[in-house]
Amino acid sequence: MTTKLRLADRTNDIFPVLGFAAAMASFAMPLNPWLVAIILAGSVVAAVHHAEVIAHRVGEPFGTLILALAVTVIEVGLILTLMQAEPEKAQTLARDTVFAAVMVILNLLMGLCLLSGAIRHHEQRFQRTGIGAALATLTVLTVVTLVLPNFTSSVPGPFYSAKQLGFVAAVSLILYATFALVQTVRHRDYFLPDGDADGDGEPDAHAAPPSGQRTALSGALLLASLVAVVLLAKSLSPVIGALLADWGAPPAVLGVLIAALILAPEGLAAVRAAKADRLQTSLNLALGSALATIGLTIPAVAILSIAIDLPISLGLDAKSTVLLFLSLIVASQTLANGRTTVLQGTIHLMLFAVYLFTTFVP
């Protein structure tokens, strides 16, 4: 087991360096697309791993906040890079990616956590106060950014005007910043397991934190991974576009692929936590990522849109709006009483199956 962990650590140390080197080499010569894809995926996994190392050093609930921020930085970098690389798809890319991330988190990730945890432990508990606050914040953010544009009249279509976009970006940042303040400072006990006000009641909370040297190294490798992901995505974007066109896949599939790639490592961490009977940590990871996705991604995309005068379509179509509202309602109901069973996990997974099927077969 120790040998496997050491091998994984070495792999996560190698990929950021390899990714950064490949990104620099891409400026001088074309690289094999499959090699780039493998290095890109490895760099994403490594980035989340090193964010986890830093998070362990910091402790809960700051740790889940750091993980959410790291994932969001990767997502924003990919979106902005692809928007600039493929202007013809830029209008809907941010919307499709953010919506896909929300659906993956609310249904696939949450469903896997609830189901896997309940299979092993039958019933799991968590603090309703913090989860309820997170869901309320997520509901406002998703509706204001992804639904309201369909009903404004300053400009036609599912678009915000520049003034509206700037205002919504500010609202998103304020809401996310307030949530982060509540989670980490004012009411951090709402996001800790019951009876764990000091944040040390998790089964692995007493594991030795990484040393300062290891944390500093992880910080440097995290930065290298983020740079590699953004630059490699730019070189790979034409190949991805051509491949999706050959498959005849709808444009929204690109958003699903980006969301799945970014959230996969963090999703595995959340599922492992649920299996270890740490559902509170799993839900903190899942909902924190969803909030960071909207609260930080939309403002970043809005700034780019205003700066380069590139309109972005944020309003969802009718089908996606129905699925979004259904997901929010179901999440509020399944997490309402502070305990979960296999039924809640199955419901969320089936809802994700509906979303995925209607994305490929609209």
C-alpha cells in the first residue's frame, strides 16, 4: 500500500513538470494530440492532488475551499483559452460548461457519494444548516446567471447587456465571497460534522499534515500544473473541435467533457470520503465546487466578454432550464432532513442519466 502511495506521489510530481515542458514545446513545434491529451489529463489530476496536500496542511473547512478554488481556476483557464481559440463557439461555451459542471456535481457526484456511502454504512448524517445555506446560495446563483437572461429585454435573445453582465458578475462575486466567509470564519462549525467544532473529528483528521517543505513544493507544482493545463488545452482545442464534428455531437458536449475532466479527481476524493463515512466532507466538496464554478467562472468570463466586446449567451434553453430546476428541487428535498439512504443516491444518478441522454439526443 505504501509503495502504491509513493508511486502515485511521484506520478503527481512528474506530470506538472512534464506538462509545463510540453506546453513550452508546443510553441516551437506541433505535438501528438493523444500525447497532449494524456499529459493534460495527468496535469489536471496532479493539480487537484497538490491542492489536496495544501488543503490537508490548512485543515477543514479551509481545505475544501482551496480544492474548490483550484478546480475553478482550471475551469476558468480552459474556458477562456477555448473561447479565444474558437471564437465561433465562444458565445455558448461558458454557459454549457458551467451548466454541465452544476449537473455533474448536483447529480453524478452527489449521487455517487450518497449511494456509495449508504451501501457501506446504510444511513449517513450531516449538518443541515451548512448544506441548506450552500443550496440556497447555489439556487440564487444558477437562476440569476443561467435562467434570468432569457427574460430580460435590454437586448434580444438569451443575452445580458454589458451593464447587466457587469452587475450579475458583481452579484455572483459578492454571494460567493459571503458564502466563503461564512464557511471559513463566521460560522465554520456549520460545515463540520456534528460535535466537531474544532474540526478534528474526522477519521483521518489526526493524520500527520505535510511538512512545510512538502507544502511549498506542492504549491509550486500546483502552479506549474495550472499553467500546463491552460496552454495544453489551447493547443488541443482544434483537435477536440474536429473530433466532435466528426462524431456529429452537439456543441454542448464540449462543456460536458470539460466539466468531467476537471471534476473527476475531486469527485474521486468526495466518493472516497463518503465511503469512509465522512459525508459532510463529501458534500462540502461537491457544493463548494458548484458555488465556486458559478461564483468565480461567470465573473471571469464576463470581464473577458466586456473587455473584447464578445457577447456571451448565458440563458439556458427550455429543456436545460427544466433539468436545472428539477435538480435544485430534488437536491433540496433529498438533503432536507440531514440523513441519506441509497434511495437519494439512486434518484440523483438517474437524473444525471436523463441529463446526459438528452444532451447527446436532444
